[in-house]
Amino acid sequence: MKKNMKLKDGTYMPKLGQGTWYMGEDPKLREKEIEALQEGILLGMTLIDTAEMYGEGRSEKLVGEAIKIFPREDLFLVSKVYPHNAGRKNIFTSLKRSLERLDTPYLDLYLLHWRGSVPLSETIACMEEMKKEGLIKNWGVSNFDLEDMKELLSCPSGDQCSVNQVLYHLGSRGIEYDLLPYLKEENIALMAYCPLGHDKNKRRRITEHPVVREVAEKHSITPLQLMLSFTLVEDCVCAIPKASSLSHVKENAETLHLTLTEEDLLRLNEAFSAPRKSVPLDML
């Protein structure tokens, strides 16, 4: 499996990264979480995704602590701005605070967390200014469905959007019908959040399915590793699973060395088929 993917400006972004939602919120877990993030970086998962929303900045501070032992150029840092901060009045301050918490001079990617009331054209203009100032390398969006993306790209400089971060996993494949083909056509990368499922019941329904267990056993991997590998099949998709323990981090990293066969994918498609019509975007 490829370890990197190319964004539309030629920048390389890791195919597999680390999510940090809920990390940094419990002081008792701080050292364990920092250790997990650092181990993930050492294992090649150098993309770290966070947001000003996560713990109201505590996640960004935790990431800043974890990454300080690594050369900045070896990392790919992603953060997200609240929709209510995405206008000219607040976005530059939001970015400045994120950079301060992360203790970095720039972000590799800055995302609008979800769509709000600020006009898209205003957010885009600000993103482009931040690019020119060297504060961000690229920008994108999160939780944008097909019609949102079409509107975004109709705005001035909207075609500079590099990434759309959405919920995507084996049990939630609605994006495959129309959103993913559109992103491919426009050369926009898809970043999959919650690639291991977003609640225990859904995850169990997938990991305990006989086909999933059989395919995982064939490759001598766990059902969760199979789920993660599935999201990485497309060249234009990367994934950001969260892992706050060393064992889970190592398990995630091992999927970089796995390639699913056509037969594997056919069997998974039969067990968890993609919808044959447009469905609302699945999001948290």
C-alpha cells in the first residue's frame, strides 16, 4: 500500500495518520496519550489531526507537547476552525491560537470543521490570505456533502480546496455513491474520520461479521485492522484513526503493510454493500 498521497498542489500527505478527538481532556491520561502519539509518529503516522473544538484547545496543546521532539518538516499537522469563527472577524485569531497551542509556525492543512452561517466565499478568501502569509500550506473542509462541495467550488478560489474530511468506514459507505466520485473528478482528497466505526455497537456488528473475521484471519490481522485497511484502498483517501494506547497505535500502523485483494473486496462488498442511491452524509 502507498504510504503517501499527492494533493492537487503536489504536496505529499500521509495515507494514514492519527486522530485526537477527546484526547487531552483527562489529565490522568496525558502521559499515556503523548506516548501513543509519539509512537505513532515513529511508526510513520506523521499526520496528526486536531481541532480548536477538541477539548476547547486542550487537544492541540497535547499535540504540541507530543511533537516537540520531532523536526517540524517531518510532520503533517491538521487543525480545524469552528464555523462561527470562520469569518474575517475571528478566523485569523483562531488560527493564531491554534498555532500557539501547537507551538508551530504553520499548519500543513487548515479545515472548516463544518458548514455554518459565514459565507463560503468569505472563508475561502481568508484561507487564501493565510496561505500567502505562510501560516497554512493548504486548506479544506470537513463534513461537506456533494451539494456543499459544488457550491464551494463555484466560489472564487474554491477550486483551491485540497481536502474534505468526512465520516467513512466499512459500515458507512454512502459517500461512495456520489461524493467520492465527485472529489476524485475535482482532484480533492478525502480524509476519513472514525474509520473504525463511531460507536461500540456498530463496530461490533462489523468486526463480528463472519466475512470480516474470515478475511482478517486469511491475512493474519484483526477485524479492526481489516476495517482500517478497507478505507485506505482508494488512492485519494487517507484515514485518521484515534489510538490512545501503544498496542492500538502499533496495530493501526501495521495496516500500512497490508494490501487487500480483489477477492477480499468482493466479499466485503457483499457483506457491507455501498448504497445504490444518494443518501444524506453520515456525520457526527
